Amino acid sequence: MTKRDKKPSMRRKLFLSLGSIAAALLLTCVISILEYQRMSNFVSELIASNINSLNQSRKLASMVENYHLGMLAVVVENDISRMPDFNNGAFSAQCDTLIASFTASSKARQLVGPVLQSFSDYVSTSQQFDQIFLSADVDPGKWFFETLQPSYNQVRDNLDSLSRAIHNELRDNSENFDAGFYRGVMPGFVCVGVGLLLVFLLTYFIIVFYVNPLMKMASGIDNYRSAGKRYNVSFDGDDQIADINTGITELVEENLELKRRVKDLREDRQKLFKDLQQE
């Protein structure tokens, strides 16, 4: 018998069944891990970018606030020698760093322009303080609260709007991270569901094609041994279970044939013994 003529092996069937379950579980687990890792890295980068942007906006607000407090000190003490020197280059560099921290699709990126414009207006207004201080017609305190303070408030409002936009993006990205987590673990739930389904199908397969035939064969052998009934078990199949059933059927038939021969021989001997006694 060649390998092509061999019937399907029980071992091969069970191995393929269990292997398909293992492969399905492994595949879905790998997909789940890769999906979660991809979403985690992507959203984590967005969250890190939002946090960096938020820190940069706070630095801008701190720079403007310190300068404004310095201007207030000059007005209160009426000492122009304490006039603060604002570093425009550092502020511009900080703005560039803030812009670079935003993603291309960030809505907060569009709010940096109004911050720069309002700050430019504020600095231009503050530079008029030398003339105001030397003028005898204008009260520096009144000018500060009526002219410079509204300009400063506009800068603060724009910075607050920028911070709120960054906070909103941070919140949205955090929610996306949660959603991404559920999307990442969803293949795991699918994996469990598929695994349970395959286990159920494998259990059904083993019961139908192996357990039930073995129970029929055991019942047929018990009936033959206890009641002498003919072994006539039959079921569909072409594997080793079917071969065993065929072998048992042939052995039982041969045993029955042997019993018939022994019985015939015993009857012939008894008949011959009777004939000899009659003679």
C-alpha cells in the first residue's frame, strides 16, 4: 500500500483540528497586540505633543506676565529707570517652538497668529511709555490701566484661547486613546469567541466521529459476548476507527464460524459414538 492509498490518520485529523485552533488564537492575539501597539504609539505621540504645546503656551504667558508686572512696577514707583527690557527674540523663538510642537491637523496651530498679532500690538503700546512718562499732560497710571492694560488683556485672552484649544485636543486625544484601547483589545475578544467556537466544533467532531463509534463498538462487543448476538455495528468513516470496526467484524465472524465448526464436530462425534454403541 502506497502513501497515497493510506486512509486519513486520526492523529493527523486531531493535529489539524487543534492546530487550526492554535493558529486562530495566535493570529488574533498577534493582531490584537499589533493594533493596540500601533494605536498606543500614535495617540501617545499626540498626547505628548499636546503636553509640550501646553507647556510652551504657559511659558509664553509667563514671559508676557513678567513683562507686564515690570511695567506696573515702573508706573507704581514712578521710576523709568526700572523699565523692563523685553527679549523679543526669545519670545519669537518660543512661538516658533510652539508652532513646531503642533501637528499639521491641529486646530490650535491657527490660534498662534492672533497671539503674535496681539502681542505685537501690546509691545508697540508699551514702547510709548517713555513719551507718556515725560509728558506732563498724561497721567502714567491712567494710561497704564486705560491703554496698556486692555492691550495686555487681549494678549491674555488669546493665550487663554490657545490653552483651551490645546486642552480640548488633549482631551480628545485621551478619549481616542481609550477608544483605541478598546479597538486594540477587540481582536482579543474575537479571538476568545473564535476559540470557543472551534473548541465546540472540535468537541462535536470528536464525539460524532470517535466517541459515538467507539461506544457502538463496545456495545456491539458486549451484546456478542453476553447474548451471542451478531456483531453488526456500522457507521460512516474511512479512518482507523473504521478499520478497527472492520477488523472486529471479521474476527467475530471468524469466531462464529469456528464455533459452528466446533459444534458440528462435536455433533458428529456424538453421532459416531452412538452408532458404535448400537453396533
